[in-house]
Amino acid sequence: MKYKCIIAYLRTLTPIANQVPESVSDFPMNIMINTIPHEATPVKKPDTSDRIAYGAYLVNACSCMECHTRENKGQIIPELAFTGGRAFLLPDGSIVRSCNITPSQKTGIGSWSEDLFVNRFKSYTDANYKPQMVAQGGFNTLMPWTMYSGMTRSDLAAIFAYLKSLPPKENAVEKFTPVRLLAN
């Protein structure tokens, strides 16, 4: 209530003309502001009938490459795009790594069908779905399944079509390293 009183009082004051000078950042902020983040490069949304182009658009919008590609000093390694293995430190000290989502038959999603891929996401919208409790130190995932499960089946199918169009790359990923193994 007291905040409303302050706002009401401020509105009774006579406005004052004030020219605010342009903001100038000192080093090192001036460099950071101009390099991180990069300028946006908007692209036109492709027609949904072009499943691969539309899937590429969605994969970019969902930032799949960011999590499913190893990085070095915060920068993804382009030649390892979508091969998984990016390590994420869990609060207990365990490490979970992203999966290879290239169409590799041995280590990626090459043996997956479109239905399997789409249903993997859509299973999180099932009325019977109940999140499982994860024991401390147990395997967990950072994949935002429930967030992406709200996508349409055709959007998920387009993502799958795009991923299947990529060159298959072998990369066996150790999905999880419990903290107890890291301590040894």
C-alpha cells in the first residue's frame, strides 16, 4: 500500500525537462558489450512444408546445438556439432552429459523412428506422467522435456527430419558420472 502512496505523490510533482547524456561504458565493459552477445541475425521462418528447412529453423530456435555439442572455454566446437558430450555439473558434483543427436546408427539417433522421437517428447504431456524423484547422487537430466513436449507433433517431426539429414558422427558419450566416481 505504501508504494501506491509514493507513486501517487510522484504523480503530483511538476515534470522537469532533463537531457540524459548518452551512456558510455569504461573498459572492460565497453569490449564486453560490443562482443557479447552477438547482434541478432533474424531469419525468415521457412514454410512448414519444407520439413528439413523448417526443422533447421526450429533446432536453431531451440538451441539444440548449444547443449548437444561439446564446448571449449564457453564456445561450441563446430566440427562436433550435435555429437553430444557437453558436460553439465549437477549441484551434488555429479556430471551429466548431453547425448549424440546425429543420425549415427551406433551412438546417435540413427536407429530411431520419427514416431519414437516425437513420442519421447510427447510422453511428458500424457495426463498419467508423473515426474520421478531422483535420489541424491542419482542420474538426472537437464533436458527440458516438459518444455519441448508442448511443441506440435509436426514441429517435432520437422526437428527429427532435420537431425536425420545431418551427417552421422560417431561419438559414444558417457551420460553420467556420479560424484562418488569423481572422488576416486
